[in-house]
Amino acid sequence: VQLQASGGGLVQAGGSLRLSCAASGIIVRLNTIDWYRQAPGKQRELVARILSGGTTYYTDSVKGRFTVSRDNAKNTVDLQVNSLKPEDTAVYYCHTRRVDGLRPYDYWGQGTLVTVSS
């Protein structure tokens, strides 16, 4: 399983980006895919999640601004981030967990940096 995140960059407050997580070794529509972020000096936090059935979850601080979606043809999970704030500055990672027998395996993308200037 490999995940590759892309799409980060430097934007002004109020701007938008579209992050993309390209997956290989799994079919994204059959798996739960998460977007996490880690700001400098802070713990990694779950930002958004899309379940195999299509249900989505967002942490409170991004509700109404971020949207997670799948592109089944491309086997990607995208995160549209709008109305960006300086506190959204972080490295954004995509993640999935697989269970082999009883053992869970966590797979992480390499991260993509989002920097929001005020």
C-alpha cells in the first residue's frame, strides 16, 4: 500500500487549495481514508475522514470549510480546503488502516505542506 499526498502550497488567508491523496495497492472506495494534519509543535490531528460507504467526518474547526471526496476513476481522495486561516498551517497527511488477521497496519502518505499567511 502506498499513499502519496500532493497539492499543498503557500496561500493567503481566505484562499483555497485542493489536496490530493493518490493510492496504490488499495481501492479507495473500499477503504476508510483519513486526512490528518500536524502543525509545528503540535500533535497530529484528524481533520477529515471518508468511509467506504461515503460517509464523511470533519473535525469541528474545519466544518463548512473543508470537503473530502473520492475520485474512484483516479483512485484518489481529495481534500478541498477553503477559507483558509493561518491556524490551518500544517503538514497534511493522508492515512489508511488495514487489518491483516488481527493486526492493524497504518499507512501514511509523505505529507504535503500547507502554509497560510495572514
